[in-house]
Amino acid sequence: MTSIATLLHAARRRAITVTAFLLAAVIAVALITVMTGKYPLSVPEFFGVIAGQGNALDQYIVFGVRLPRLLLGVLAGASLGLAGALFQSLLLNPLASPDLLGISGGAATAAIIATLILGWAGPLVTLAAFGGAFLIAALIIAASRSGTGSGHRLILTGVGFAFLTSAVIGFIIKRAQINEAQSALFWTIGSVANSSWTSVTLVGVTLIVALPAVIYASRVLPIIQMGPASAVSLGVHDARARRILVVTAVLLASGAVAVVGPISFVALCAPAVARRAIGYGTAALTASACAGALMLTASDLAAQNLFGGAVPTGVITGAIGAPYLLWLLGSSTKGHSL
Amino acid sequence: MTHRPSRRRSLLVILLSISVVIAIFASLAIGARAIPIPDVIAALTNYDPSNNNHLVVVSQRLPRTLIAILAGVALAVAGTLMQGLTRNPLADPGLLGLNGGASLAVLISIVVLGWSNPHVFVWAAFVGSGLAAVLVYSIAARGGTGANPITLALTGAALTAGLTSISMFILTTDQQALNNFRFWSVGSLTGRGLDTVAAVLPMLLAGLILAIASTSRLNALALGDQLAQGLGYSLTTSRLMIIGATVLLSASATAMAGPIVFLGLVVPHLLRSASHGDYRWLVALAAPAGATLLLVADTVGRVIALPGEVEAGFVAAFIGAPIMMWIIQGKKSVSV
């Protein structure tokens, strides 16, 4: 008994260490992000502005531009990391992410239709994207409801929708004016550049709404992963728990992609990194959220400073994430346990 | 007696072959200008250049019909090979990074080499998809367990996403590149001449022969790596043969018709149960089915949005995706 207790203690301590390290990294990136750029602020200047001092320009730079962009990166990154971790643990598939399941495609399609065809702008587009993501998610869940709950049907249906939405997007982009086509392209990559307090609020609210379910998930996921029979004998209503967790993952993913677009690799990579650092077999929810936030904020810091800030954040996450995952696959002695 | 699987499968091959012939005639006859079947036949047998109907059939519809048949066969067979290789019914040629590589190579040829002629994109696409496949295989083979199906799938997905990022970087910063690229990237059969077909045909045929030669290896691989080895097949040789055939086939198709993504996934998926898991039959069924689907998609695309056209790649996705979801619904359990 003592040995198991010691092991559990060691595992918990490792999880806490990893999470603390990730959090510290997020804070470091955050401080660099708000203080550097074309209009640098020193440490005392920055905290002065936070305290309400400084001129109007300083106030605008910090509260109007940098803080919303930073917070959006943190919140959307955390949401994507959590959503990816939930999907991957529930469906037992390391490739499961909002992209593969067509949820990001739904958001992108709705947003592109809203801007290019209906001529909407601003928060209305975000709302349309949120609706699109949720609509696709609802269709996938409805279509796979009669399944055994193993998730295969959910994945296959999602892949079908992902193809369908990308066909619709290609169709619209081909026919649009070239300027409009380029602005529509944003919705196929994703970026946190178009941040505002409204978008921060939307992602923040979905994260807060999802939080109780995430706490519930951290308790039931290890039990669900033992299989339905064990789960029921341990007093967990397997099917209902799965439903709650899928809806939670969908909510988190929809809130994030509605605002920042289908940023590649965060939902796929952050949970993989967290699991590798903490140890396989755990869902590593908190660490996945921190890793997602770190990935998105660090990528956005790079996006703001490289190539004159013209590159969308999603390009950087893919350019960083892909080589990392490839290295992981090439070097791992058992790549399939990723 | 009609329940014997071999007879049912032969019947299905015959039915699919008939449907190809019907689809060919439909593709030659239907369009913005409807041409009666006797005129179509006359144009093929007794060509008269002064007859407008004959001119349309021979100079416009014949090349794209030919491309639809060849690209459809190539994509469907390539998809079959990929699903067999990775033992994953979700696999399609794009999984090896082929589409990502082709797209990036076309973009580089636009931006760096200053090309803008779609005819030369053919070669960029060919080189790009080949390089991507080599890269995916060599990275996946470095892992401790060799290029096993799951590592291959993950590596392909990762490389595709990485290459797409670079493509997106070019597209968001260079408007002219986007303008040239978006017309290539939609998967259309128009504007490609018979010279393209002639240039690509040897590679396509080589891929097809290699594919047919590797069907018995696919059957062995389906039993698992160890059993396949026990049956005397080298895993590395088998995988290299299958990947080589896939690259030749799908690169030829991409070169002729642009990246048409859905066909390679959906056609083998639809025919899996009819073939009873025998890859010799699956290839024989997938080839005519792929040709039919792409011919129908192209023909439908010509007439649903008159006076304009909808590209075959879109129509294939709009037809194929609902069919696939409907089939998933019908199955009791789906194994991935």
C-alpha cells in the first residue's frame, strides 16, 4: 500500500511541477508581449499604466491593444488545449481535434459566408462563427448518438463534415474578389490579431461555463478510460458522462475557433506535450490548458515580431508544431503511444 | 447460387463497367450545349471539323472526359492502396502529405520561379508530392518500430499541417500568388489539354501496374505485419511498392486535375464490404467506380450552375460526403 501511495504522490508532484513550469512560462511570455513591440514600455512604466498613470497613448496601447490580444491568446489557447485533451481522451485517438472533427471548418464556413456573402462585420461574424461551429458539432453528435459510444462513428462523421466545409470554403474563395479572398483566408488559418474586449469576453464566458464540467471531467475521465463495464461498477454512468464531456469539449472548441479561427496544432499538440511531460495514461487537463495557452501566446509573440507582423498566428503555430511533432515521431521508440 | 460472393463481385464489376460507359457518353453529350448521342458517335467515328457539334465533342469534351476517367481511376486505386497500407479506412492519398507537398511546390513555382501557366504546374505538383511522400516515409521509418501504419498516419498529418502553414504564409503575404493558386487548387478538369494527358500517362500506367502487382501483398498485410512476414513477404519491400504506386497514381491525378481530395477516401470505403476484404477485387471495383464518380461529378458541375460551371472537385465532395455519412449511419459498428 505504501508503495502505491508513494507512486501516486510522486505522480501528483510531477504533474504540479510541470503545470507550475508551464504557468511560469506563460507569465514570462505575457510580460514580454505587453512590454515589447513597436512602442516599448519599461517594467515600471507598464505597472504605472496598469495602476492608472501614464498618458492617453500609453493607456490605449496597454488596455486597447496589447491586453485584449494577450488575454485572447491565453484564453483561446487554454480552451483549445482543454478541448483537444478531452476529445483525445474520450475518443482514444491522438489525432482527434476540432479540425479533424469539422468543428473548426463549421466556424470558418459560417464566418466566410457571413462576411463575403451576407456582408456582415464585427461581432456579428464572431456570432455566426460560433453558431457554425455549434451547428456542425450538434449534427455530429446527433448523427453518432445511436452508436456504441466508442467514438468511431463520431470521428467518421466529423471527417465527412470537415471535407464538406473545406469544399464550401474553396468554392467561395475561388469565386470571390481577390481582396475578399485574401481576407477570407484568415478564417482558414486563424489569428488572434483581430482581438477586442468583446472577443475576450466571449472566450472567457465559455471557459467559465465549461469549468465545472472540466473539473467533473478530471474526476471521471480516469474511470471512463477503464471501459464502460468498470465505469458502471465504480458508480459512473458511462454514457451520460461521455455526453457531458463531449458537449463540454465542443463548447470550448466553438468558443475559441469562433474568435481566433481554426488555429492549427494547438488542440492537437498541447495535450500531446502535456501527456508526454506528465506521464501517459493521464488526461493531464490542467497541464494541457497551460500548454495550449503557452503555445498560442508564444506563437503570437513571434507573429507580432517577425515579418513586420504580417503573418497570422496560425501560420506560426503550424510552423512550430509540425517540426516538433515530426521530431517526436521520428525519435520516439514507440511513436504510436503518443 | 447468386449468393456466392465471387459471382456477386463479378456482377458488380460488370455493372460498374456499364456505368462507366454510360457516364462517358453522358459526359460527351451533356453540357451548356446539349449534343444528341448519334452526333457524338458520328464525331468519334466520322469527324467533320466544319460541324460545330463535332468540334465541341472532340476538342473540348473528349480531353476532359479522358482526364476524368484517368484521374478517377488513379485516385480511387491510390486511396485503396493507402487504406490497405495503413489498415485505416479513413486514409486517403493526402495522408502521405501528397496534397500538401503538391500545393507548396506549385506555390514555390509561382513565387520563386515566376511561373503562371497551369500547364507547368503539373511538374511542380509531381515533384512536390513525391518529395513529401519520401519525407513522410523516411521520418516514420526512423521510429523504433519502423514505418508502422499509425506512425505513418501521424507523420503524414503532421507534415501536411506544416507544409500547409508555409503555403498559408505565402498566400497571406502575396496576393498575386493567391490569385494564380486558387484556380489551380480547386480540382477542375477544364483547360487541360491532351498534351498533359500524354505527358502523365506513362507514370499513371506504371503506378497502375505496380498497384495490381501489390494487391496480394495488401491481402497479406491485412492479416497483420507478423503474419505477412510469415507468408514470406518483406514488410519494407511491400510498403515501398505500395507507397511508390500511390505516389505515381495520385501525383498523376493531381497533375491532371488539381488536388481532388475526397474521391480517394470515399470510393474504397463504399466498396469495402462488397469486396469481402480482398484487395484484388477492391482494386478491380474501385477503378470503374472512381472513373464513374469523377465523370458524373464533372458532368453535373457543367449544368447545375449555367451559364457558369462548378468544378468537379467540389461536386465530388458534395456528392461523396453525404453518401459516406449515410453509409456510416447504416452500419452497426464501424471499425477504424
